[in-house]
Amino acid sequence: MLSEAFITCAVTGAGDTAGRSRHIPVTPDQIADSALEAARAGAAVVHIHVRDPVSGRGARDPALFRAVIERIRDAADVDPVMNLTAGMGGDLVLGGVDSPLPPDVDGTDMAGARDRLAHVEELMPEICTLDCGTMNFAAGGEYIMANTPGMLRAMAGRVQELGVRPELEVFDTGHLVLVHELIAEGLIDDPPLIQLCMGIPYGAPADLGTLRAMVARLPAGAVYSAFAIGRLQLPYAALAPVVGANVRVGLEDNLYLSRGRLATNAELVERAVSLLDGMGVRVLGPDDVREALSLRTRA
């Protein structure tokens, strides 16, 4: 069990949640302000997606990321570690069970490795994510989250050249096979940073047995976090340190503070802080995380 842990707040995500909660931030200013509120509540790391300000759908426009990052960096009172998604650009929606090709243009967004990292190269965050596998990501439908081994090797190599720390997003046990290969090939610097993503449909279920199996397969020396989606998010905030993991909460993965009570990002972080405090786990700040992960801060 960890005696100290850091909290990541996943601020908005890219899913179809903007119409389900008035607290989902959509515009760059809303996303940045929500991230800052989460940081003030105790989140050491803020995980950033952006959305099209008109449609509310997930986007990967570097200008949108720039507006968010500059607003966060201009804050005088908090300085969270910024973790930008690099998961966009791997969205494939097939045309249907009888005619899978050509893919459905509505929702399909497939980009090359350099294009998927354009915002990372421009803005140089301390962390960016790499989703470590291809999977059926959402219940029903024809959507596939596409991340081939070749694509991930190319992205990992470029992120390493930039000096950005990759957070390796692991959605199932097989994804850890690729994690071990990337480390063995020298594409991941020490210490490996890993996020165990539990309970996503068709990924690893959020039961304790599966979580323990995932933890047992982690590479030596890894710094890792674990979270579950929906109503299990806050129970996982208490469970994570028990299995040696740091904590992630936020509106990307869960909309509620309690049954029927919509949450803000700050409220989810505050609840996680309260849970950790009650367990005697010290909540780490951004500078603690920078030191533990040997992050390269932006000049």
C-alpha cells in the first residue's frame, strides 16, 4: 500500500457527455478553468482533451490545446503537471456489419503519428498519453479505437525525442505485452508511467481479481495509477493506493458525486483527497510528481 499518492484529474474527455451534465467543460476557457479548479482542490496532474466549441465533440486542433495550456500556464496560484491526450486520430467507425468498408465518415478520424502528436510537439507538455492497443471501445456500434504496434512505436519514439514523458494507457492485460516490448526496445525511459484503465466496455473489467492480475504484470519500477469509470470511480480512488497505485478522477470517466448528484471536477478531486486523508495517505503535489518522474519542465 502506498503511503503517499498523487491525483490526476481527467477534465473533460472526448466522449458524448457534454449533453449529459452542465458541468462538462467544452470551450478552451471552460476546460482550462475546470482544470485550475481541480488543481486548487488537490490534483497534481490535469489530463487534457479538447472539444469543438460548437459541437462539443472531441477534437485535436492544436489551436484549441494552445488556448487551454496558455490559460493554465498563466495562473499565478497553481502549477499543475499537464498531461495532454495523444489518443485522438485513432478513431475508426466501420460502415456496418454487411459493408464495413468504406468506413463511416461521421466519427472516423485516422491520422498519422506526427499529426497525432502535432499539439504535443508545439506545446511541449510534461506528459502525454499513449493508448497501448486497439480495441472495441464502446458498447455496441462499429467504433474501434485503433492503435497498431507500428503506430505506437513511431509515436513512442517521437515522444522520447521530444523529452515528454509518455503515460501508457493500458485497457486490458494484452496491452501490457506491448508495454514490456516498448521498454525492452528502449522506447520508454525510466521510470515507466502507466495508467490502468478499468471497466471500459470490452476492456478489462473493474473487478479486484482483474486489477490484481494487471498489477502483477507491470514492469519493474513502474509508477502507475488505476481508475474505473462510472460509479466505481470514487471507490477506486480508495482502492488504488491499496494496490500500490496513484489515483485518477474527473468528468472524463464519471459524471456523479453520488447517486443523482452531478459533480464538478473540483468536487471529485476534493472527495478523492478526503478519502486518501482518511486512509492516512499523503496527497502529493505537482513538484513531488515532477521529481518522482524526472519530468522536463517547460522553460
